[in-house]
Amino acid sequence: MTGPVNLNSLSRQLGDWRATGAEDVAYRSLADALKGLVLDGRLPLDARLPGERRLAEALGVSRITVSAAMDRLRADGFLTSRVGAGTYTALPFRRAERLEGLFHVAPGPDVVNMSTAVLPAGSHVHAAYARALESLPPHLPGHGYDPIGLLPLRRAAADAYEAADLPTSPDQIVVTSGAQNGLAILLRAFGRPGDAVVIDHPTYPHAIEAIQRAGMRPVPVALTEAGWDIDGLTSTIERVRPRLVYLLGAHQNPTGHVMSAADEATVASAVARVGALMVMDDTQRELWFDRPPPAPSAAGPHVVRVGSMSKTWWGGLRIGWLRASPEVADAAVRARASLDLGAAVIEQLAAAHLIAGDQSPVVERRHMLSAREAVLHARLSKILPDWKTTRPPGGLSLWVALPRPSVAALVVEAQKLGLVIAPGTRFGVDGAFERFVRLPYCLPEADLEAAIDTLAEAWSRISDRPARRTKAPEPDVF
């Protein structure tokens, strides 16, 4: 059970839902608006709505209008009522189905894979591995197990935070085998089965899976079109009193939103009040276009920042790190033995050379990603003008809203045409975001334009046939 919906947040999410005309038109408009919030994931599932009287007062309509809208949503399967407990959001069975069957697409000339948001390695990565081999011999006499991480890499990561106006010592860095491994270590160190973890919604799908595999409960707080609902987020933290709060604050995956320094500090204060751990995922922080995101403002013993080489440099370089207080770092090191015995030495050396070395490759990648985003957005606007998206200030992908919730059928049809895409449902809890698709702009411009043309063909095919329930496989998503 998610808990009660914040009335102020709900009012803001509904926006200008009113229709002109009689009361019977107004109730249908309100029902459609609430249905859209559920389908888009902006209203979490199994969340208790405010009472009809309070909702009517907040929206400035009669209770009859609200009651009629609620009855319509119950009939359609978007609300359920429990005697003495209230009214809760739901999805009809046909929409609640999770797309099953993760698959890996074999490489080939006829398959375009847009399910992954990651760039290939450049020549600078090869050069870093070559230098790492040269610097490896002094480490060979040792046993090679290091749960904290090599000092040169920890020093390089600490210096990078210093450059971002966040004072950090190497003792505050714990090297991990990627950001996903870092999150798993934190869940192991600080969580217990049944604990709540508050997340922004949509979010990185493997974070949801890590939380659930740890036996913990993801508690989603919906993002708005403008970003985070800070009132809803802080009130959920105070009500749920989670063990951890996991957020992607800079170029959020998949939406691209960037959290302001003031909002980050507000959330951090709420986390501190309930004694939880705030985990800020910074894996896409460096991938900005025109201006960098705000300097990290959340600090203190209750804040952990997660970094990674994968998004900025190369997905195959499985090195990440935790930036934490000495107490949290020590707990993470003690907890990781059941997961791994430390990151690979050669990978750490390569990562250290990249972070401490010439940063011009990162600058080049920013320019390249900005140009590719512009091409993808322009082609999408031209070929599929009814598909709506907001241009992000950085990151690796567009979060695109379809005209109707048909992403399952779209995934299947696109795959038949040789295009693999990630459905929006992969980024939500309990089947949310069936009206969305994530489109990375990591491929060359010509491939991106061809992919949009293929999507247009797939969309045309499913639009020309009667709607039916479609169960599609899902790609592994990064």
C-alpha cells in the first residue's frame, strides 16, 4: 500500500482539467484527468485518494461531480474502494500486466538497438587501459582484494567532487563494481526486508529491481512535467519514514530533469529528520549540454552520492564509487563481502587515468550528445508530431509520451521491423507508464532518423488495427 495522496500535489497535477458546460461534462473531464495521472504514473498505484468532500473543496466543484467521476473510474477499473478504508488507485487487469520476458538482442546489421542508453568506448578508453597495464606490476605481489578501492582512484574521485564545490577526502570514497553494485551494497548495509525505499517515478529500472530483490518496498513519488514534486516527496518521506531515499538528481533517467540545489537541500533535510539515508545517483551528472547542473548541495552523514564510469566513459568499464561519510563508508565496506570482494584492479587503474587525465573527451561527448538530441527531437517532431516530449538539458535520452497507452503493442511491432525500444513500463512500478517510451540519442544521427521512421511505421500499423491486449517482451535496459 502506497499511502494517502497529498491533496495539494494532486490539485497541481490535475492542472486545468475543467471542461466548459454542465456538471455531467465536468465529471467526465475529471475522471479522464485522474485516469491520465494513473496511466502516466503520476499517481502511484494503491494510493489512497482524499475523501470526496475534501477533493471537491480543493477543486472548487460540487461533491456530486467528484462522486460521479469516482464511480466512472471504479467502473473502468482505475479505482477500488475498501469498506472503512477509503478509495485507492488501481489499474485494470489488461493494463496492470507487467511486460515479461527480458531478452537480449543478438548483434546484427538488421537490428537497431535503442533499448540501451550508453555510448561506445572511444580511443581514450583504449589508451587508459594501455596505461593501466603499464601501472599494474606494482599491484601484482598483493592479493588483489581491496574492498575500499585503490588510493589513486579514490583520490581522483575525491578531487572531482572538490572541483564541483563538494569538499571530499579519499577516505570518503568506496570503489564499487559500477553504480548498480554500489546501490546493492547500500541496500545490504542499511536495509532490511520489508523496509520502504522512496524513489522518484519513473526511475532507473534496475534500481527498482535491486530494491525488490533485497526484499524492500519501492515507494514511488511521481515526477511532474517540470520535475520533482518536492511537497509530495517530503510529505511521503515524513509519512513513510523509509530506510533509504533513492533519487537521480542530475539528468534524471529517463526524464532528463535536473534538481535544483534548493530542492536537493529541502529533500535532504526531510531525510535527516526521519533518520534515513539519502542516495543521490550522479551517474549522468557530467553529461550536460549548455551548462552544468547545480553543484551538489546535499551533504552530511545521511547523504551518499553514487558515481560511475559507465555513462560518461564506457558501459564496459564496470567501475563506480560511493561518496559517503566515514561511518557510512565503513558500514558499506563491511557489508559488501557477501556481494563481492572489491572491484577489478585493472579497471580501477584505467578509471583513475581517465578521471585524473585530459577531460576533453567528455567535452566532445557533450557536444556530440547535444547534436544527436537535436536531430532526434527534430525528426520526432516532424514524423510523429503527436508524440510529446520535453527537451532535456543533458543526459542520454528523451522521455516521450504517446497519444494513447499502447506501448506494449508498439514494442512488439517495432521489433518485427528490426528496432528494439524500451517501453515506459520498464521505468515504473506495477505497470505504470504504458503511454511512454524512452528514446536514447546515443546512436549516430542517420541511425536515429531511421529509427524514428521505423517507429512511425510501427505506430501506423498498430493504429490501423483494432485494439487488443498485447503482451510484449522487454529488453534489458541500461
